[in-house]
Amino acid sequence: MPSKGKYRAGKQVSRWEADSENIDIEYKNLETPTQAPTWQTDIFVGKKGIALKILGGVVLFCIGLVLGYVIRKGVKEAEDRTAFQPVIDAGSHSTGGGSGGTSSNKDNQSEPILRIQEDYNRTLSQIIQDNLMQKINYEDDLRTITKKVRLSGVGGTNKLIHYVQQEWLTFPFDAVKHKKYSVSLSYPNYTNENGNSISVRTVNGSLLFHSHFNGSSAHPEYTPFNAYSPAKFIATTNVVYAHYGRSDDFEELKLQNISVNGSLLIIRYGKNHPASKVHNAELRGAAGVILYSDPLDYCQNQSQVYPDTWWLPDWAVQFAHVRYSLMGDPRTPDYFALSGIYQVPEDISQYPSIPVQPISYSDARYLLSNMKGPIVRNDWFGGLNITYRLGPGYVDDRLVEFSVENVIQSRSITNIFSVIEGHYEKDKYIIVGAHIDSWTEGAIDAGTGYAVLRELARSFSHHVGKGWRPRRTIMFALWDASKYGHIGAYEWVQEYEKQLSDGAIAYINLDSLIRGNYSFFARASSMLHTVIYDASKTVPCPEPGYENKTMFDLWRERFPDPINQSQPRIDSLGDYSDHGAFIYRLGIPVLEPLYNFDEKQYFNLPNYPAYNTLYDTMEYVTSFLDPEYTLHITVAKILADVILRLADSAILPLDVDNFSRVLRKGKETMYALDMVFSEAEIDLTLLTLSIDMFCMIADNFSAEIKSLNKEEISEFDLYLINNQLIQVSKAFIMEKGIPGQQHYRNVLVAPDPENLNQEIVFPGIISAIYEGKQSKQWNSLREQLAYLVISLRRASDILQNGMRTGRSDPDA
């Protein structure tokens, strides 16, 4: 437990206790009753008193009979008047085909039966934000999670999960639960003395080089590896440099007449997901893959590196998983991994069949030196201070021996989550999650997200203990086995799929929250843009020189939107973290906030330099990123306001009209592929009309929402309006899934099969086009176009109450 400060189990720290402000909210009437004067009690003593009590009781009984009759008569008359008059005439304001249909009774001249009971309150938001400013809490949380390597499925991580659960049980949550799943995880073979290794020998067998990444006997968990690489040994003279391992890179090798088949490839981290690199290599017949972090990408060719600066030292090795399909537990892809449940035989298509191992760039420098073959083109050069050549092989025909000894084991993982039940909408959920596991000590990934989530959970539960309760349910979750392909979160989504499909409003993902110290930034679904903009306007900027500005101002200045520079830039998502199942399986809007580095200055940097390496430590965070935890506090305050807006706002702050921006991008993609549709003899008229119709309906719906007067609508109106807002994004979910990626069901947006870190629009159509180009069969493309048209129709019907009040289809 923390050794200093005000933070301790069972005790909620707040600004009330700090006596730093005279702000308070009267949650409950806590006044103690006062004793009645003696003259009020003396009159009721003796025989006279008894008679008066009897007489008083008779009088009160008679009054009760009369009042009861009057009340029952009034209720009966009200029921008679409204028996055949719906409280909400949802369709009375729909203008048919081209209009949205909000469920307002604003034209009803009678008083609403039940006025709005709870709405977002900025004063409360400020008080919650002020309760998040205890630096010592973030420091203690970061120290706790970085004490050990938090590899999933092992003792140190399990103990931390138990620690959090026991502490949360002392907080005034409505529930604290843990969910266990039995899953397949990959580890190095710690019992093998040699372990994973790379050696280089001369033609006569003399040892020239041996890799330097093996863990020590004191810390075997530090052994770098690529999870889910198979155990294999290869020996070859054919070594090829394949740049970032993208499809375009392999096309370049083909143009240079460099054979990949049977070769050992050396590929740089960055630009695309590690699994995508390996998959591309395997498809082209490679025998194995070695991954490394090139200094051009991870230290910008700087001469000073860690510990003097934040740049990657030459001994650091980046961990990663290389699973091809991120569908939760590999052996229970279609249902959650309940202990004892049937597990399907391992589907080898989910894993590489070739060995994969990461190395440091010091080792890569040796392996890439003295290669044969043509010199690479300029944009393929890295920062190793060697002449980069494509290969294959070496000038002295040296032999590379490559051995991977990974094993796959069945392990139990545990998610933990706490619940604050909503007062009026218990079955509507705002979920805030972070992962608890890491490859190394993981101060940034997962420590920064863990620390901020724990503070948010503490602060919100503190106010519940004071008597406040949100309008909707808030949940705080810590996921296990995130580094193995987001297994913990995916299993939880599968288990609660029905409840989440019906009631989840948004998922907020806290992963590697403090990656730089340049500016706040966000990636998000289109429906959550306004809520994060508005929340960032409530937090003062801590940056020197910005004393009178907000975080919104800093964000807009340093990351302007390329289309509308009056707003900050918000990037799209991808399947690189725990949010994937929420948006791509169920269509739940997702927000991922972070504090980022300067992308213009560090234009080659894929992520913060310490990402997934052994020096992602607490010292790294406090030395180079956030020494006073100011950025942690700033992001926590922004998130507190986001959570409160989503949980308490009477009308959900979801941007329906932002769908238009996504759909316009999709249309541009379709126009760029016009030649393909011509070859397939496919007419896009129906799709184009469906897109235009939905955009018009969404814009009208949004305008009508903004014009509503909250004083004239009831709780019953809100229920239908908010249900439309919640369900519209889920209209794009198709059970069959995307071709080749059936676990992705969202036909509007999904990860690019060429790069899981990147999101594409109309993914089913893109995948079907790829298949059609190979097979010259276009039925899959026609089917995906049909799915998208159907989804657009469903979304339109949701916004205009089409099932109840929409127009009939025109006659044939």
C-alpha cells in the first residue's frame, strides 16, 4: 500500500478533506433532529392526554379516508384521459423519407408527465476534476505496477489483480467483480538452457556471432520473444533485408529479382503491425523473420541515447505478439473461454508457421553488414551506419542458425471491474478500461493508463459515497492478456455481448496514456468527437505560456485538423489495443485519449522509443516525460468530464452527423476503384443513393436534436431519442463478418488486413475486391455491397423511427 500521502485503502481522498477550497455539494440532509419543547409534550400526559390521543387518531383516520378517495378519483380520471393517447407520439414530428425522427413531444401543449430528472452539471464536473490533483496517488500507482514484470498468466500479475480487487472492495462501488478465462498464451521455453538464439558461423563451422538478448537466470521473464511464434530451427545462407515488410516492400524485392522463398528475412519494426509483416513474409514463402528497431526510426540517428535521453539504446529489444487473427482466445474464437468449456483444435492459420524473433539494433548491425546484392534505394536506408543491401546472403557465404523455442500453454487470466449503477438508466453503460499486463515493467504501457484509471475510479466512487449517483451506469475495468492480442477484453465482450449490444454507449480506452509531453491528442470514433472537444475546453493548459488557454487551444494549435483548422485533429482507430472488440465486433463508439510527442519533429518515430522494451520504466517516465505527474492529472481531468457528460447528459452527446465525414471518405474510395467495379459489371447507384439518403437523415436528426428545448421534453422522450443515438452505430454490424476477417463484423470501419494498426472505411468491400482480383470472381463483392446498403437502410430507419412511422417503399 502507499507509504505516504492521503491515499489509503478504505479512505477516499477529496478536496473537502484538503481544506483547500470552500466548495461543497449537499448530497444528503444530514441534520440531526432536535428535541421538542416541553410544552408540546406536557399536554399529552394523564387521562386527559389519553382521550386527546384517541380523538386525534379518529380525526386523522377520517381525513385519510377523504384524501384517499380524492386521490384515487383523480388518478382514475387521468388514466381515462390518457388510456388511448400515447405519452410520446414518436412519429408526429417525422417528415418522412428525408428527415430524422427524434421522439419529442415539443408540440404537445400539456405538461410532460415526467420532466428531465438529471443532466450534466459543470459544477459537479469541476469538483470531480479538483479531486484528481493528488500527485502522490499517480506516483504510488505507477510504482506499484512497475515493481515486477507483469507478464500475463504468471504470479506477479495475478497478485496485482488481487491487490486491486481487495482495495476496490473498500470503496463505495455497487459491485466489484472478477472474471476468469482459460486461454492459450505463448512464452519462451524457460527450461531450455539455450533458449531462443541466433548464431552466425563460417562455412567451416567456426562461430562468428551469437545473439545478445537472452534473459539472465535471475530474471528469465526478461527474455525477449515474439509471442505465438512456433518453435523451429533453421540454418540458411539466404538472408534478405525486407525493409518494413509491407506488400509494397515485397513488390520492390520482386522488381529487383530478389527471391524471398526459403529465405530468412530481416525486417524493421514500424509502419505496420508486426503480425502483418510476418504474414506478408509467410505468404511469399519466407523461412523465418527477424524483427528489429532501426535507429533511424527509434532514435532519429541521435548520438545520445538512454539513459542520457529518451532515445532507444542499441541493446534494447522490442517485444510483440505476431498473431494473425485477433479474436480473443485462439481456441475459443466464437465464444468466451469459460474454464472447462470445449476448446477447438488449434487453428494454425491464426499463428505464423515460420519462426519469428526480435533482436536489438546492435545485433541487426552485424547481421545486415557485408551482405551481397544490390544497394537499397534511398528510402530503404536506416540509421545503422552501414551500406544497406538487399541480399540474399553474405559476401563470405556465412551460415545463419536461427532457433526459436517458444511454447504455448493454457493459463488462467483475470479481468477485474467495478460498477457504479445509474440512477435512472441502469442498463446503459459507459465503460472505462485499461490493461494491467505488460511485456516488461511497462511504466508507460500499461502503467500510465492503470494509474489514471485507478484515480478516476477512486474519485467517482468517492462522490457516490457522498450521495451522488450518475444517471447511467459507469464501469471501470482492468484487462488481462492485452499484450497477447487483447484477449482479456475480447473474452469479456464475448461474454456480455447481448447486454453491451443493447446498452453500451461508449468505451474509453486508456493505453500508453503518456507517450510524449508535446500535446494532448485523441483517436476516436466519429460519434465521440464533440464530447472530447468540449471536455478539453474545461481543463486549463499547464504548459508555460498558455496560462489563459485550455487544453483544447493547445491541442488545436499543435495538432490542427487538416480539413477544419478551427478544430483539433482526431485520428481514426485500428486493432492495436483493447478497444477492438467493442467497435469492430459490436459497433460501440470508442475514445482513446493520450498525451503525444511532436509528430512533425519526430516524423519517423512509430511510437515512444521505449515501447515494449526493458527500459519502459518508472525512471523513464519521470526523467523524460512527466516528472511532476502534471500530464497524468491533466488527462485524468479531461476524462472525468468526458465520463460525466456521457453518464449524466440528458441527451447523449453523440455526433450522428459525423457519419457523413466517414461516408464521404468511403465514397472517395469507391470512386478511386471505379475500374474494378466496371470490370465486375457492378453498378454503384444504389449504394450512392443509400449513402446520400442516410447522410441527409443524419444531418436532419442532428439539427432536430440541437433544436430541442429540454424544458419541453420528458424522460419518456429522452428514452427513445437516446435509444436512437445508441443503436445507430450498431446498425453496421453484420454477423457474417468481413471476408477473411470474420471476427470483424463492422461493415463501416475495420482494420486494414495489410496493417491491423490502421482503420479503413468499407472494409468488407475492400477485402472482397482483393479476393476478386485474385480469383476473378465477384459474387463476394456483390454480397458486401448488399450488406453495406442494408446497413445504411437500417441506420436510416433507426433515426427516423422507420419501423413505426417511416414511409412505405415505393411500388415496384
